[in-house]
Amino acid sequence: FGADDSFSSGSSHELCSISDGWRVGINGRSPFAASDKVPLGSRHYVSGSYTIALDHAEGIFAGGQDIYLKDNQTGAVTNLSEGGYSFTANAGETSSGRFEIIYEPQTVLATGGGAKETLLVYRDGTDFVVKAQSQEITGLEVYDGTGRLILKTAPNATKATIDSSVMVNGVYMLKIDQRGKVTTRKVIK
């Protein structure tokens, strides 16, 4: 990669694609395949809300091929062809795997005719929020990177908030219990 296509560590917000470990602004792509995934990186110098949206579409995308943004932190998939995706980020936050562009929506497989429960984990200021679509969160445990239990609570609600201001920077595992159905999620502070 040359000087024109890679990003430097400047002092502005950044949204770029990741190619072979490089943060690039210009990324030549092989012929389109609907199964392609394009990892994105971002950098934020001010805490707040941000929106990723399409300005306009060209080529195959102007002809109706949808473009989806997947937030790997929350699990949300948004059709950017229909509207933007808003999220929050903290000052100094840099990511190189939170977002990716995909071209096929992910299908949710359900058995027995029931719908799969959606469980979101996202940042809201200094808090982590765990939000269930319908089934109550009956237990929530937070473990640090060494496996030590940091917090244990029983919210008995569809939404639980974790104050991360008392946590040191690092990787944490959330063990989320919904009446015996246990899900784990990784968060980074």
C-alpha cells in the first residue's frame, strides 16, 4: 500500500476498511460477490453519537444490491440502502473489528415456529447495556480477563445496566441468564 491509500494516526475521526491488517481509505476489490465481507476500522476523538450512512450508490449498488452494516459489538445488522446506523463511542476509542460491510442479510433460523430471542449488548456513555427483546434477564455475571467474578446481579427485567466507570480497561465476559438459557458476550472497556 502506498501513501495515498493508508491512514496515518492523525487527529480526526476515521472510518476505513481493513485489508491485510492495514487501515486503508482506498481499497481495490476483486469482482463483486454477494458473500464478500469488508471489515471496517474506526477512530473517535470525541465521545458521542455517530451515524454511518450511504451518501449515494454506484454500479451494482445503484441497481438495487443492498449494502448492510454489521456491528459486531451489538450484533445489529442495518440495511444502509434504507437508512443509517447510529452508535455511541468514547473519546480515544479505536476499533478494527467492530463493524463490517456485508451484502446478504443474515438469516435467523428458528425451530418449532418460534422466533429467536435477540440479545443486544452495547455502550451507553460509561455504561454497558444488556437488552433482551422479550425474555427477562434473570441473572447477569461479569468476569474479568482472568476469570474473576466482578459483578453478579439479578435484574429480572429485559434491560440491565452495568456501570463500567468502576472497571479498569480490559476485556470482560458477560454471562447472561434468561430463565436457564445462558448466553455469553465479550465486551471491551
